[in-house]
Amino acid sequence: MKRFLLALLLAFAGFAAWGQATEVAHPDIAVENRLKAIAHELRCLVCQNQTIADSNAPLAVDLRNQVRGMIASGKSDDEIRAYMVQRYGDFVLYKPPFNAVTAFLWVGPALLIALGFAVMFAMFRRRKALAEAAPAPDESRRREIESLLAGDEPKAGR
Amino acid sequence: MAAQPAAGAGKTLKFAIPLAIFVGLCVFLAIGLTRDPREIPSPFIGKAAPDFTLTRLHQPEAKFTPAEMKGKVWLLNVWASWCVSCRVEHPVLNEMSRRGIVPIVGLNYKDARADATRWLDQHGNPYSLSVWDGDGKVGIDYGVYGAPETFVIDKQGVIRYKQIGPITPEVLEKKLLPLLAQLNS
């Protein structure tokens, strides 16, 4: 039974490769490499958490072919990206540009870290001020502390 | 101790600040939950509708370009026979056509002509005409990523609104009708 299942699996495994191969009949290595680089930065709008390089949605296939055509006709990477943004908006870019809408997104983490440091320093300073303001322990108290530090059990015991 | 009242205020603050942050976060997440991530603001609003020349669905020898609609407010509705949500939307389009609200041009997107015409025969044809975009090239130019999508185009050929997903009776009443009235006035 196991063998049969394995055979079945292997028989169907071939289809995956076949599906890949049909996209272009004679792939040009240089074009495919550039396509790969660009397609990894572009979001597939049908399946939003995938790039158009990863997705097998029909739209992703169309867009890959579109990018192939544009590379073949000598368009630069920036021109191709601009083409996509013009049609699908900034959302299509996995690395969103810095503008009024995305400013908080880009600056937010740095602001949070700065805020964290500010709070930390304020706490340090307050702790230091409190330590300085605390009254020095008197002689009998000091002896008790020292004996405790030396490892003696407190008199009351536990 | 002298620091006692200050420490009391500090304690209230210590409690209030995280609570405020938590409430703020909840508000953000609650707003986030009500929004549909599939609805992406279209970069086309306020821009001229991209030009194209396509053949008509029912008359493959006749062409259509958006320039023919200049001077009219019209809808460009992206549909396909394989599109499930288009079936949901179709009765609303039929109703709009029956009431003669606005001319609707269909963009038959990545479909086979025979399938598309059969689908219209079955479900009714609300379109003034449909154009056939078999390879989806015009769809890409319009930033289509999921049928049905509907563009409202004004008399000057500028896109004023894009509906992503089916036009429901609610969308028709609350968004399209007021917008169309405003554009036609």
C-alpha cells in the first residue's frame, strides 16, 4: 500500500515541473534572473501575502509575463516598478516608499526605541536621586546588615 | 517620608499609561478588523481612464474605445463567466439596466467568447455592449486584480470611483446613485 502511494506521489510530482515549464517555451536566462529579482519585490494582489514570483494565481502569471515583455523591450527596473505602482498603487511594492502616508510606518520603530531610552534614562536618574536622598543607616543597623551579608541567620530565625 | 505624595501620583500614572496604551491598541485593532484587506485604494481615482481598443464581445469585427463614451457618465464593469461573485452582482446590474440608470460597458476579462455569450444568455445582458479582453492586457492597464470590479467614469473620461467586488443593492443606493446624480448634474 505504502509503495503504491509513493508511486502515485511520484507520478504526480512530475506535474509540478510540467506546470512551471509551460510559462515560457524558451526561457532566456538573463531575462529570467532579472524577472526573479523584480518579481520578489512585487505583491500578488490576488493572494496578498505572496510575491508575484511565488504565486501561481493567473494574475501573477500575467504580471510575470508582462515584466518579461518589458525586460525584453529594454525597460529599466525602476520603469517596471513605476508601471506596477501606476496600476496597483504603492501597495504592490513589498518595500513601500517613504511618503506622508507611510512616514509613521518607517519612523515609528525608531520613535518607539527613542521613547524607550528616554523612559529608561528618566528611571535611572530618579533611582539615583532616591538613593542619594535616602538616609544613611545608623551604626546598629549597619552591623545587622553586615552580619546578614556574612551569612548569619537573622536572630528571629525562620 | 517627603516623597510619599509624589510616589502615589507615580503609581496612578504607572497604572494609567499602560492602560491608555492598551486601550489605544484595542481601538486600532478594532478599526483594523472592520476593514477589508482586499480593498486597496485605487491609484486611478481622479485620473483619466486608460485608453484601449478592443473588439466587441458579440461582434468580433467591431471595435470599441472609451473615447466613444465622451460626454456621458458611464460604468466600466469587469466581469467573466468564471467569476463567481459576478453572479452575485448580476441581478443588481440587470436591475440598473432595466431602470436605465446609467450605460454599463462590460469588460469581459480573460474569458472565452463562447462561454461569455452563453453566460449572458443565461443570466441576462445588462450591458450597452461588452468588449472582449481575452488575454487580460487591458485588465492590467486598469489595475484589475479580482473581478467583479466597476469603474465610474465621468463625462470628461476621468475615473471617479472604483468598486472592488460585487455591487450590492446597498452599494448602489448609498454610493453609486448619489455619485451618478452628482456627476450628471
